[in-house]
Amino acid sequence: MSNRPITEDDLHAYVDGALEPEREAEVAAYLEGHPDMARRVAAFSDQRDLLRKALAPIADEPVPSQLNLSGMI
């Protein structure tokens, strides 16, 4: 384990599954010892899931032709 403090960025990356395995283990261990932060991270996860569900229909739409990068060259 490193001595680096757990940052806000670490917490969000943890929720997104974007941490290196070693850092993910460090954040998980930190959350086990800090239930208040664990609840906060759980809320981040819930918000992420709600946003994904609400925006899923838009994300599935095709990209408008005027935004097609191949036509902007």
C-alpha cells in the first residue's frame, strides 16, 4: 500500500472502475474504515446508474450527420 491520500478523483475513479488494481484495493480498504465515505461513494454509484438509465435512449441515437467527424476534414 502507498502512503498517498485518497482523493476525490480516486473516489470517482473507483465508482467508474477506472483505477489500477492496486489503487482500487487501497480505496476499498479506506472505504471499509470510513463508513461515511463509503455511503458517499454508494451515492455516487447510485447517481451514475440513474444517469445512465435516464440518458440511455439518447446514447442509443445515431450521431447526427452534421457531427460526423469524417465530414469535417
